[in-house]
Amino acid sequence: MEKNSTFYIDLITRYFSGETTGNENEILVEWLKSNTENLKLFKEYQKTWVIVEKARIEEQLDVDAEWKKLEGKILEIKETPVFHQQAVPAIRQHGNSFRNLFINRTLHLHYQRVIKMAAVIILIAIPTFLFLRYLIKPESKKLNASTGIIESKLPDGTSVTLNTGSLLEYPSRFSGAKRDVILAGEAWFEVAHDKTKPFIISNGKVRIEVLGTSFYVNTKNTTGSIEVILSNGKIALYYNDRPSVQVLLTPGEKAEILKEQEKISKSSNDNENFLSWKTKIFVFNDDLMSEIIQALNKVYHANIMLTNNNISNCRITATFDNQSLESILNVLKSTVNLTIRYKGSEIEISGDGCN
């Protein structure tokens, strides 16, 4: 049922009094988001509230009038002879000293009231600022790895590494019930755990949803599909128009998402070098030379070409840890007896093969 304006005015008043619950704050936020006039009314009530609290605390101070009132009362006392004999002359003789003492004490009390007033205004202003900030749509930011690999942290503490040519769009802060980002390209994520706000990566209609997980995503796979490989945690894969139809990945599994056919398949990950672009570590175990060259071209953004199939079918077992492309090629050259020619940006590999 639609709530009337009186309900929300009461809600605003109780919010400034600190009496609203978390659920009531959410109701108030949604109401403020729904209409700019509602937000305007909220701000007007905020101003009024501050003025009212100021009036309640601050009092007009007339020190001279207060002193005259007190002095008159003292001098009018006639029922106590001892007081008249000792106190009255003392007051008359040291009137200025008594007056200064009274003024200092009164001013001290006034300053205390001012401090209390300032504290109340601050207590109102800070939560209101945070409350209004929550209503403002976060600024959209872009992480663009146009010239090389970049590493960064998102506002929630999530670590992300983007491969060259990749782009990530994300908000300046994550508000609402989800942490939404958009990825075009290849990335490694280490998502900060927050069970109340799932982390969701979007690419077209595809959604990758996690809570706190380390995983790899490539939305520009050579086959035209999206590839997801999970290291730890759990991932749910689905299409935005069918969120209930999900494919779950567990550590060590990978998924291939066919965007056009809207199909998701999963299998065990047997590619040890899926993060070589980030780590520069290669582990080849009886792998075809053609597959090795493909991996090197991708990681080093090279243009290596094999001249014949005999070389392509050679199998290699080797491990390389953060070595240069030239160093790796020299190892392959000595292993298989290859000839390497550098022609501008191209690298041509020839030889008799492995027979």
C-alpha cells in the first residue's frame, strides 16, 4: 500500500532524532531516490532541525543584567545581620572583583552551551552527509590497460590485474546490494569477501557472480567465447535474463561461455599457463611446438611464425620463469636445432623438425 506524506515526514523527524531502524533507513532512501522533491523536503527539514537544536541550546546572554539582578538580591537581604555586617561591605568594597568572577563563570557556562550546540550540529551533519552521499549516483571510472599490464585495487579492496588491451568499468564506490563491474578483455581478480554484496562481472548478457574468490576471465578468447578459470572460492555463471539457470564452478574447473548460442559448459582446467601473461611463468610438459609458440605470441605480444609442420609437431618439456622471449627462443633453438631469423617485427623459425 502507498504510504502517505505524513508517514515520511515522521520518518525524517525520527531519522534526525536517531530513532530509525536499518530497515526504516532503507525505506527512506528509496523514497528520496524516487523524487527530487522528496530530497528537497528532506534537506529543508535538516535545516529546520539544526535551527531548532541551536535555539534549544543557545541562550541570549546579557552579563551586566545578570550581575545587577544578583547584586540587587544580595543587598536586599536584611534578615541575616551577620551577613549585612560582613558580606555587604565586602561586596561594596570588592564589587569589581565579585563582578569579574561572576562574569567569568557565566561566560564559561555560555561557552559550554556553544560547544554542546556545535556537537549537536556535527552529530546531525555527519550522518546526513553520509546519508545524502549514498543517494548520489557514484561516478563511473575506467581502468584501461591500453599500453601494458596494470594492477589496481577497486573501492571495496578487490585486486584486479588487466592484460594489455583490456578495459574494466567500475563505480567510484559500490552502493546498493551488488558490486557491479563491466569487463572487456582479460583479467585476474582477487575479490574482497562481502557476503552481503555479491561481486558481479558483466559482459553483454553474461554474468559472473562471486562473493570472495580468485579467478581468471577472458572475454576476448580466440574462439569468440568467454573463458573463466577458478583458482579458489566459488563462481556462479548465468545470463542476465535467466539468473536462476546457473552453472557453478569449483576450484580447478573452467567454463566456456558461448555468447551467441547462450550456452555454458564446464570442465577440468588442464592449462597450467593460463596466467603466464601475468606471472611470466611457463610450464610445458610434452606440449606441441605450435602450442608453445601460440602461448609465447600471446604473452610477449610477438609475431613468431613456424615455416613447416615438422617443427609444429615437435614436443617440448621445459619450464621458464620470468625469462625474456629471446632467452626462451634460444633454449628452444638448442633443444630442437632450430634456425631463428628476425625480420622487423616478425620472427621466423625454420628447421628440419624432430624426426
